[in-house]
Amino acid sequence: MYVEMRNIYKQYGNFRASDNVSFGIEKGKLAALLGPSGSGKTTLLSNDRRIGNPNAGDIFIDGKRVNDIPAAKRGIGFVFQSYALFRYMTVFDNIAFGLEIAKMPKKQIKERVFELLELTGLSGLENRYPNQLSGGQRQRVAFARALAPNPQVLLLDEPFAAIDAKVRSELRTLAKKKWYQSLVITSIFVTHDQDEAVEVADEILITNHGRLSRWEAIRDL
């Protein structure tokens, strides 16, 4: 398995958000964490990203234990439900942000950003600001920014939830057929929408009261 969580426990006060959770995801697969609010989905995603490591248990990426490795060095990209774009930066600068932090040469940054603009259908919008974009376009920028550093793992926290139904359906199809499959990035995304999980994911992990209650391979449904 490329991404593994072993015996994960996470407690917030008296509330146990993750209760002895273990699972693994093969390289290049897209897994959905599906469940109602409070079931523990986002906690598992946050543990992987290290927004608060588990109280107990181990996280492995490509066979390496990463619990004590800083988030920025785990090779993980993250897409938020709320886009989390920088308001005063252009589309180009938002996508380039992580590459500039990594001190990539300017020529390579420009090449990578324009490659991602093409991939996400944003070509020609590189000089616009977030407030000049639709919700779907903003989420495309968020995807492009997360993909820019070529992460090993992509984590998505209800990435389509803030978009209207028609655009959400279009983005799900685009993400599955063009982004995930062409880039072959191991991905985990949180959703409470069963149709979304079935449409996009290779396999589904059902969360309930901090536990995984079922695991289904989509190809077997």
C-alpha cells in the first residue's frame, strides 16, 4: 500500500474522532471517505496532513513513517472546500505560490503554471483575481495550486461542496477523467455525497462514529 494508517486514535476532549482506524490505499488510486458530519472523515484527512497528528497510531507514505515529518515535507497537496485562495494574488500567482516557496527557477515556474492552466481549463485567466472568477473557476485554481509541486498524495476536503449542482457534476467528471487518471496521484477525498463517491472514487471507506464500518471497491459494485 502506498498510503497507510495503522491503529489511528484521535481524541478531542471527551470526543473520540478516530477510534483504532486502519486502512491502506494503493499507489495511484482515489479513495473516498464517505460519511455524515461528525463521523470522523475530516479528522483522518487532517491527521494525514498533520493539522494535529493522531494521539496514537502510525501514518506511512510509500513505506516511510511520516508522523514526525513536517507537513511541508510530506509531499502532500491539499484542496479545501472554501478554495482558500489568496485574494490579492492573480490566478498565476496563486498557482505559483508553492513553487516560489520551494525556490524553483522562474522559467520553470512559468512553464509549470501554464501547463496547469491548460490541464484545468483556465488558460487565458492567469491575470484575473479570485473575485473575478466563478466558484467553479476558483476551485480549478485550488486544484492547480495543489498539483503544482507534483505531490505524492492529494487530499481533498469536500472539494465540490461549495459549487452549484451543474458545475459540481462537470468538475467531478473532469477531475476523474483528466486530472486524477492522467496524473496518477494517490488521492483521498472527503464527501458526504454517496453519488459523488461512487462517481469519482476507485474505492470507498465508510466512516461512522470514528470507525471504518465498510470498505467497497467501486470496480466490484
